[in-house]
Amino acid sequence: MRGFQPHGEGYQAVLEPYEARVLLSLAEQLQQLLSDGLGGNPAADEALHRVLPDAYRNDDEAAREWRELSRRGLIERKSGFAATMTTGLATIAAGDGPAPLQLSEGEALDWMRAIGDLRLILADRLGIVVDGDEGGDDPPEAADLYRWLAWIQDDLVRALDGRR
């Protein structure tokens, strides 16, 4: 992947088809996990705990009320961020060589949010609690994926910051 650069009114990066396929798959998996969380799937609730933490850690009643009132809206917004990630990736994924991905500023912000959620879920699965943790004994590919997503997110932040 060649990083994001200001381009026209938005931003552009160049992705290889395999990179687009990985990002597309991750965004679709995040949407499915969020959808399962809406359905009350206990396994999804565990996986989403870092993405949808309790608003009140020391007050079970207030935390329950908050979940009842805001969880659906929060999940729907986060699913929308993941859906934004899928836009444009299918065409690149089906291609036979590197291709540009164009994002508006709003789409770039949605990408950053979705990547943040993906990194939180991966961090939880890797046993990463704070920056600097190495994680558990999961396959090294998961840790590589976590670092790659961090690089993409950082690149987007830098591109957005350079525009202002």
C-alpha cells in the first residue's frame, strides 16, 4: 500500500488487490460482529466489550440503562463506519494490479473509526491491554495485521492533519 495523500477534495492511496481483499474482509467481519451484537449473541458481546464498553463501571444499574438506551445507535453508527470501508475496495480487490482508492474527508474519518474498532477487537484477542504489550501466543499474522492497521490509521491521521 502506498499511503494516503491529499488528492483533489479528498485523499488517495494505492492498494494492491490482496490488500483490498484483506481490508474488505475485515470490514465485512466487523459489520457481522456488530450485527451479532445487536441480536444479543453472547459471543459477540464478549468480542465487542472493548468496542462497546460499559459507560458506568461501578454502577451496574446505570450501565444497564445506558446499554438499553444507546447500544443500538452506537452499533449502527459503527457498522456504518465499517460499511464505508467496503466502498471502493471490491473493485480494487477484483483487479489485477495496484489501483487508487479515493476517500472524501468524511470517508477518511469513517475509515479511521472502523480501523480503530478493528484494532480494539484484535488487541483484545491478542491480549494487548496497553500500548507496548506484545500480546499472547496467537499466530504472528494477527499481530502483523494489528500493526498494519495501526500504520494505515496513523497514515490517515497524518494525511488529514496535513490538509488543515
